[in-house]
Amino acid sequence: MSVQTQRTTCNRDCPDACGIVATVTDGVVTQLKGDPEHPVTRGFLCFRTSRFLELQNGPDRVREPLVRKNGELVPATWDEALGLIADKLLQVRRESGPAAIFHYRSGGSLGILKHLTDLFFDEFGPCTGKVGDICSGAGEAAQMEDLGTSDSNDLFDLCNSRHLVLWGKNPAVSNVHLVPILKEAQARGARIALIDPVHHKSVGLADTYLQPAPGSDFELALGIARALFDRGQVDPKAASFCDHLPEFQRLAQSRTVAEWAARTDLPAAAVLDLADRFADGPTAILVGWGMQRRQRGGAIVRALDALSAISGNLFRSGGGVSFYFRRRKAFRPFGPPAKHPRTIREPLFAQDLLAAQDPPIRFLWDTAGNPVSMLPDSAAVAKAIDAVEFVVVADCFLTDTARRADVVLPVPTLLEDSDVLGSYGHHWLAESRPVVPMPPGVRHELHIFQELARRVGLDSYPQETIDTCKRNALADVAGQGASLEMLRKHGAVRSPVADALLFREGQVLTRNGHVQLLTEDAPAPVLDEPKAEPRASRSLWLFSNSTERSQASQWSGKGLGPRLPVTVHPDNVPGLANGAPVRLYSAHGSLAAELVLDPAQRKDVAIVPKGGHFDRGQSANALIAARPTDLGLGAAYLDCLVRIVPE
């Protein structure tokens, strides 16, 4: 028996980008552990990745090309599948022009070589592309406007903080390798405040937990700012590095602390306590992604940026406002920015796809995405994809979207892939390399597009090896200790273009070097009230949250079961017990659900898992209207009201 250990890096959509040590027995992966030598992973994995072998070897794994014949997806050879695709690409371009071809790439894999899929469609067309970002669009756009970048201090700088504010963030579930660092900071004396309408696992990390009204983060931030102005706790130098300080002050002082607090459903004393924490810095804000998935999500993040700036914490070690780590900063692009003839707005995918005319979208290619499950208004997304003449999905698994394809192309899993990666939760770079070979019927996406390029006569598309493409991506940092050889030697290398302090020189990266403070109140969201039915609960805010068992729509373990669990306060459903069958409905759809009662939750929320499968009736996105955020073309997932009725 042959037993070996192999190292690789998790490439899934998660901030941790963990180093993995795989045990390979006679050519089969038998165990996954965290790499103890990775400075962030530190020898442990999340539940999702430690159980990934269930997916790797599961029944939904696609191991050979599938082609639709007589309405069914059936196995095909690569020659047949690629021949069909090449012929269709050429036909559509000839008859309707490249704008009739739409390439949709999402974040199911964060490998940098995935950008070579964009390059193919840019050079073949340019073709229609997507614009917007359903994950972090509003928050990133807000920080770009305020600070000129969306990045963070070094992850371990948090150990220099006196106060940490987890604002809408649940690291115990969605960023587990942050937890040991938070505990280290606490051991050094840091105090942690957690702000979240949902009571969750990370409450145990905090010395103070505040449960504000859903969507009131903007008002809470302005209330804290009002307290800082009233108490003379604003940085005396703020006017020298902030533009629009008088306007921001007028906005904060347009209501009293008590009035702002009332809008958050928190006592004024809680707002004043938070203000004291910002004044008693260094104080770091760790920004969760949920609250920027609202119609005014950009304004919310802008308010947090302003708090960090006016309190004097933005430029301090142990301070800052951390929303994102620029994971692609170290990598050289594979080509110039695309010049799409038109774009499909990602949060309005179905609307734009169906409305596209002159020409209509006739060919859709889906890379690293499952839009039917993961985009708002899932039923409309499924309908829009069904209306496209020819659909290709490249995926490891037979997802809701893949089941609607005309051709499904099997690509490697995270244990078979070969790529280079950054992280949006820290500044380390690493290589994804296969710990076992791909099954015989699976191909790397670079090889798929190289073959397609040859078939359609696209001579400009790179035909180099995967390793050469990796080296090209690393070319700007290879001479600074981050070459491919150094990644292989050390497992992970800290990005040489990421400073320990983001704004070491005391200036942000806006055009004039000043923080751009927001100046206007954020309008209330547009909400669709679900119709009141007999025995229905009151209207509740829907939260579709990350879980320990799923990575987007990839579930580990037993999955969701036949019904979607919906967690509510017992007072919302009097007379019903745990496990009772119910129907969860909004103004846009309904789902069969199973009741979970939790008296720790607010009485105005209903919580369901993110990433349920649409075809199994488990996708919360079937309830959610497609609406964009105020900045960045994100999706306003959390501006959804639902009711619950017993079945």
C-alpha cells in the first residue's frame, strides 16, 4: 500500500484560501487536513472542506462531457462536445455577431487562470459580458469612492487593536481562520463588540453583543458619529485628511443620539458605548458582507468608512475598516480590460438576458457559476436560461444551471486543479496543484479553451502550458520573492505588494489623497409586502445566511433534507412546534419549509440557509426580488419580506 501526503490550496469562494494537506492512499485521497505550516490555516480546515471528499466522490460529480439529445443530457466524447460548441460559436457569430454570445463567469473557483476564459471571449468577439458583483459589489464600490481602494491592513495587525467591532460578521461560520486571531487579540486585552440582527455562533466571541433592527446599520453608524462630534472625540486633524467633513457633521447632527438609536431599536447607552470604543482606539471595524447586500448597502459601508476616519483609527496600526483584501493585486492581467459590445447586469440577470435584442443572446457559456441557484429571482433566471438557444456549463457538479445546459463540460475539483490564488481574507499567495490526477474524462479549462481556439481559428489565444501561464500571472512579483518556485517551496508566500499598514503614509488612494466622506442620508429601501393569508405570521425580514455545511450551493454532509429549515422566534408562530411543516412565502414565490424555533432571535426575522438547490425547492433566492444595490451593482438579497403559514 502506498501512502503519501500532498499539499494544495482550496480555491473555493471563501476568504480563507486554506492550505490543505491531502493523504493519498494508492492514488485515492483518503483524508484532508489543514496545512500546519500555512500561517493562516494553522493546521485546521472548516467543516465544508474537511468533508469535501463526499462531493469529490459523490453522485453529482460530472466525470465526462454531457450533450443534450432528445431532451436528455447523455454522455459524449470530448471531440463531439467541443465540435458542437465550436460549430455553434462560429454559426452565432456569423449570423448574429459576437454580441449574441454571453460569457458569464462567477466566483465558484477563485483561481487566477479562470480569467483566461474571459480572454477567449474577448478575442473571439468581443462578446457580451457581465457587469456588477453579487458578492461584494456595493462594499467594494463604497470603499473605492471613499478610500480609493478596497483592501486591509495585514491580518495579524488585529493583534494590535484595543477594540474590535465585528459589524455584521460571523467569522465562526464564514471566516473560521480569523477566529484564532481574534482570540489572540483578546488575550492581549482587546475587547470585541459584535453587531448583528441575527444571533449566531460568533456571539460567543464577543464581550458585547448588539442586535439592531435589520437594515439599520446606517443609522447606528450615524448615531455613533453624532456622539463623537458631541463629545469632542473626533480626530482634531480630520479636516486635513477628510473632504466634506462639515457636510458629514451636519448629516450626523441632523438627529440626536437618542433619535438615531431609536431607529436602530437599540438604547442610546449602547450607541454611546460604541462611540467610547472608537474614541479609545486603536479600533478596527471588520465589515461583514451581508449588510451591503441591501439597496442602500453602499451607503452603509460608506458610513463605516467615515466612522473609522473621523475617529482617527483609519491610519493606525490596530485600526482600519476591513471589508476586503485585494486578492488579485499581485497578479498581472492576461490582457487589456475587455470592451464588451454590451453587458448583462448580474443582479438583474434574468431581466437583462430576456430583454437583450438586436441581437438576442443565442449562446451562453457559464464559468465557475450556478446562477439559477445563486442569483435573486431564481425562477426568472431559470426561465431566461431556458430561453437561450445554446447553453454551455463548465462545472465539476451537475448543478441547477448545468441541468439546463445543452453541453456540460467536466472540469477539475479543488483537489485536481492547477492554478495560482490570492485571498480576500488575508494577503498570502499560494498555488493550487493537483494532489491526484483528474478522472480520464475531465479537462482543465485552459486546455478546453486552447482546443476551442484551434477549432475556431483563434490564433491569438495563448497555447502555453499551465505552468507558463502561472508564471505569466506572477511576473510582477516573481522577483520580489513570490515566484512560482517560491510558492512551491514555501506553500504560501505573503504578497510583496501588500504593506502591513494599508495607508502607511497617512493618505488614502483617492485622487487627492483625502477620504471622501458621505454627505447625504440613505433612502429607505423599496420593499414588497407579502399578502396576508389566514394564519400567516406578520411580515419578517428574510436572512439567507452562510452555513457551516455549505460553500455557496455545494453542500457537505447530508445537505438540507427534503424541506428548507426556517429559524424564527417562537412568538412569530404561536402554537407551532419545532419541526412543524410550514410554507414560507414572499411577494415573489414560496417554499416548503420546516420550522426551527429560537428564542434568541429577534421577532422580526426569518433565517434560512444560503445556497439551497432551486430544483429541490430549497433556494431562498426563489423568494427574493432582483434589485440592485445603490453602488457597485450588487444584489439586494436582504431587502426581502416573508410570512410563514402552517401546512
